[in-house]
Amino acid sequence: MHKQLATTLLALGLLSLSVGAMAQDAVARDDLGRAVKLKILVDKVIGAGGEGGLGWGEQAVKETAEAGFNVFSPRIGGEDMEKVSQMTLWCGQHGIYHVPWMRGTLVAPEGPEADGKRVVWSNGAEQAMWSVNSEEFWQWTTNLVLQYAQLSVDMPDLIGVFLDYENYAPGPSGGWMLYGLMYDDVIMAMFAEDKGLELPELALAERAPWLEENGLHDDFRTFQIASWRERCKDLREAVDALNPSFQFFMYPSVGSLFMQEAGYREWGTEAAPVVIATPHTYGRPGAYLPQADALEANRQIVMREMAVPTDLGVDFLYTGGIDPAVRGADPEFSGKNALMMSEVGAGYWVFYEGPIYTETSHAEYMRWFKWANEAMDEGRFEPYQEPRETAESWVAQLLGALGDDQAELILPEVTGEREEFDRILLRFDNVLIVAAKAGEPVDIVMGHQSLGPQPIALRWEVRDGQLESIGTGEVAPGTQGSIAFTPEADGVFIIPLTAGGSAYWVVSTNAPLGISAASYARFIFSSDADRARRVPLHFYVPDGLAEFNISIAGQGGGEMVRVDVLNPQGETVATGQTTEAARETIVVTAGDDAGDVWSVILREADSGAFEDNSIRLDNRVSPIFSLSKEHVFRVAR
């Protein structure tokens, strides 16, 4: 056992609290996640400082229990042991359990104190967090976790700690979940000493390549994981000395090397299985996926992710996540998603953000969660397959994104001539805007490119100007297919597209079309050929407009993008790129070129990978990108 750990444990032993027995729990602790499904609420709305919320207090616990949840984890107060104790008392009185939320990362200061001990990724990016290999990280983690474990000895309604290992630190990174292999001075020196190596002077970005070039990277990986496991094992043993039933709840979990290879293996025991809380089912895999398709896609995600700890042979309980702030995670879908995931796994958890406590959205989410909780308590899981009771929420979201300017759109001429386009890949959820004439068949050829381990077909739905559905269909993975319909009236038609994580593109069309950029239009440049193309995206700047904004975003900390803005003469008049900021907004002066067609080109930034990115147009211009100048949708104000 590490010396610092022994010192911490000794100190905590002198601080033992006697607070008396808790109120009788409605659910036996040993049944949680087994005979009784885990129903976990991580609260940012009711009592955790959310807009209109109640503030920290007992009422939030009461409402959580009344909705049928059996585990409560407030997002504030976790480092104040008096608040943790009080919250546990309230949870016990209302028949539910308490799990304090704890950020699993620790900010590292600037200066020599943390030099060489911060997070360093394989690409050389350094972030202002103490590395998982540093003594400071483990001293802090151990101290806080053991305080919770000590409290749980006399307060059995405190059943574990909810560790959040998402990467919230600013700046370029190597991933959004922690931790992957690190290349800080601490672990490099430890490895060199173990191997008897004399390391050369290596810049941060040279370390991973040097290990690869010298045939040492596999040994380095094995060594680092072993050091993590030793640390995790020591912590588990220290916790067991206090309370062997104390559990580690871990987010984002599946996909994190540290969590899978160290946390799962060392923190999960038969008496205290690790609780896996994942984010990959937060909403729909595609915001415009119909409910039944989205639930089935999420079911496949749950089964695929459960196979990871199963294959490792560890003790675990799997809970799929829900986040109301994610597009497509409306109240009814979220309730049915909870029921579906609980049928397959040990229960579900909610990262409760997005709704405002005083508005109807909060009441609706609680109504549907209560519906799901009561159904699973009664052993009824099939109701998640029932048809929707409420209209699909994406319709309202789409109206909000497009704004109120549809009536003022001046549509491009509809000639019926087919036009083919250079390939520019779209990804995730997008919306096509199409101009068409009554009785004239529309045929839009789409291509699908499979990405990810389980490609999802490109699904589409055509809606008229009143957003009434007039047709649906799909394009199978890796193929080309048509979006075909014959309108009954002249006008504009809206086609939501979604393919999960796969990509797709417009091959050709016989009707003018554009891509909505009122909300972010999302692209991916997945090959050198795609990145080498300079495909212009055309849009209209209304007459009299002095300036407008264009916003761009990369994907994660390591993927960057640059946008060039071209005036009607094809001259670059503005440019901007993402760097350490997740998003960047470029202010463009229109000058005498207002009242004409402009364009943008997406290309590589000065640093980072040029792959996933997105772009949004200011709603003062026509927020629709067209693939040819003849297809531009103009706006009159």
C-alpha cells in the first residue's frame, strides 16, 4: 500500500462519525440492480442550482423519490461532508439511496509545481489537469473517496461515489473521456527506470512516436495499465477495510482505457459490483429517427456495451444513460428509453439537465420517468413498444431552427433538369430544403458511407410547408438510393436526414435543394480525397445587410476546421479557424456585395485533424447552403 494512502486512511479512522441508524429503506440494498432495477437521478434541475430550481435541500429528494427513483446524486455539495451527511439523512428518510457526485479529474495549476505532471496525450496535447499517473491525483482521489466510505459505515443509505471522468478541460486534447494512455514526465520516468532505459530529450508530441519507433509502445501500455491497477487495487482495499459494500459508479465508462482496464477490474467486487453509467444512449442515435427505430438502435448499443465488461469477467451492473438536453430526448422517448434499457440491463440513470424546473417540460419528464419506474417495478417492460402518445418533438425543434422566415423565402427556379455534385459528406442529423412544383416528380439521389462498428441506414422523411409528412424511406448502408416524391402543390419541402454516426452525400437532384444551416449543418471529411476537394457552399446575403456572422465548430478537442468566406466575385474576404476554442464566430462585412450570392469553403485548420465539423449561418442571411449557385434560396426582408 502506498505510504500516502496509509496516512490518509489512518487520519480518516480518527474522524469516524456516529450518526445513528438510518430510516428503513423501501428497497433492500442488496436488491439494487438485481431484483430491483437501478433508477438513478443525477440532478442539475430540481435542487442543484438549475434555473427556477429549489436549491439544495430536502424537497429535491422528496420529489425524486415521488417520481420513483431509488438513487439520488446531486451535482453540487459533494466535497462538503456536512452536506453529504445531511443529504444522506434526507434520502434515507424518503426511502432512497444517496451517491455523492465527484468529478474524477483535478485541475492542475500553472507553474513548476505541476510541470511534468499534467495530462499529456499521444498527440502531444497537454491539458491543465493532474495526470492519472501523478501522486497529487491519487492523494486527492483517495482522500475524498475514503471520506465517503467512512461516512457510509454509519450511514448505510450512502452506497457509493459517482465518478465523472469526462474531459471538461479547455484546449486541444486526445479524447473527451479520461483516461487514455498518458505521456507525462512521471510515467515516462517510471517506465524508463523499470526498463533500464536512458530517455533522450523528447518534446511532448515526440514521445508516443519514439516509443513506437523503438518497439517499446506495447510494453509501455502494459506497464502503465499495471500501475493504474495497483493504484485502484490499493484504493479498493482501503475502502473494503471500511465498507466492503461501497460501490464505484463510473461515467462515461465504456471506451475509457483507464476505466475498462483498471477501474472495472479492481473496483468491482462480488459484494460491490462497479456500476457502469454510459452516455451513448442519452437520446436518439439520430435526432430525426422515429421512436421505434431509435429505441431499437439504443437497445443494440446497450447489448454491445454490456459485452465489454462481460468479456472482461468483472463484477458489474450496467445502466444506460438519458440526457434531456440531447436532441431527440423528449419526455416520452426518454421514459420509454428508460424502460427499454432497464429490461436489458440493471437499470438506467438520468443526467438531468435541460428542463427548467418551473416550466411544463420538467413536469412532463417527471411524469414519463414515473411511468417507466412504476412499469419496471411491476415487471412490465413491453409498454416501451407502444405507439407514441405525443407528437414527435423534432418537428417543433425544426420549426425553431428554421425560424419564421419560411414565408419570405424566394425559391430557385424549378426546371426539372438533373444536376450532379462533387461529393461533400454530411454526418449525423441534417435537413434538406427542396423547391418543387405540383405534379412534377422529385428524385434526389443520395449516397451512404458506412462509419463505425454498426452502420445505421440513412433515414429520410419528406414534409410539406406545413410540416405534414408525405413520405418516408431509407438508403441502406454502403449504397445509393433515391428520395422520391410527387408534390400535390408548388412550394418548399423539408427533408430531415439522419444516419446515426454514418455519413451521406447528395449525388444528384432534379429539383433545387439546399442544406439548412440555421442550426449547425454537420459534415465529415473522412479521406484524403474528401479533404483535397474545395466544395463551395453557396448562400444569399440580402440587399442592405451591412454584416453577418458565420460560426464553425470542430469535434472534440483535437479536430479543427477553417472556413473561407468568398464574396460574389470568388474572392476570399474573411477567414477563421477553430483552435483551442470549441467554436469560433467570424464577423463578415458585406459592403457593396450585399444582395448577391456568396459562398464558403471548409478546409483544414493550422492544427488538429480535419474530419468532423459543423457550420451555422447567421439568420440575417438566408440560412441555407446550396451546392450550386442556381439552387440558392433567397430571402426577402
